[in-house]
Amino acid sequence: DIEGDGDATVAVFPTRKSGLPFLKENEAWGFVRVGREFDYVAMYVSGDAREVRYVAEVDDVLAPQEADLMRRPLEYVNRESIADDKGVVTFKPGSLYELADPVPYETRYPQGLRYTTLGELRNAESTDDML
């Protein structure tokens, strides 16, 4: 049961399992470009899982150096620097949770950032219903 306006915008980000420690320890998602405002984040876990497994309510989008991360930004990424136009999406405290009934992959999945609505996410029986 995800509370909120069914028309609220949800940014759906793909991640590998290797990205989950960042997500959980920071209650944030990082080093991404965003094209518009959104109210929630949904995380599609690729690999063996292949499902939308996590949801959180967005607090802010900050420059990496402004985000209150558990480690320095460059400890999370495997490169010399982080592009100036990439940000960290911070979540409202305590809003990150793992779905009891994840949304499984059918034929469509986010290869990059995709947008949907909270209503579509709530009612989705598979990723095809929300992407």
C-alpha cells in the first residue's frame, strides 16, 4: 500500500544489485541526470531479480557534494569525477521501503530513467503495466 496521489510522478531507475548498498545506506539514489520534477522513486533491480523492488518519497535533488552521504561521492563511483549535471536524489527520512509484492518484469523494463505515475505503479501486475 503506497499512500499518495495516484497522479504523482514516479521516476523509475534501473539498478544492479551492486547499487543497493548506496540506496540503503544513504536513503538516496545517486549520480543521475533528471529531466523533470518527480515525487517518488521506484527502483527496478536488474540481473536475477528483474523486478521493481524499492519505493521512496523524494525529498530533494542535490549536487553530489551537497548531499549528506555516508561516504565521499567518488568512493561510490568508479571514475575520476562525477559529471556536473548529475545529482543525488534524497528521500524523505524513513520513506524507503522494500515492496512486499515487487512488480515483476514481463517484456518491458527501464534501460534508463523512465517516468510513470503512482497509480500505475500501485496497480501494476508487471512492468508492462507501468512503463
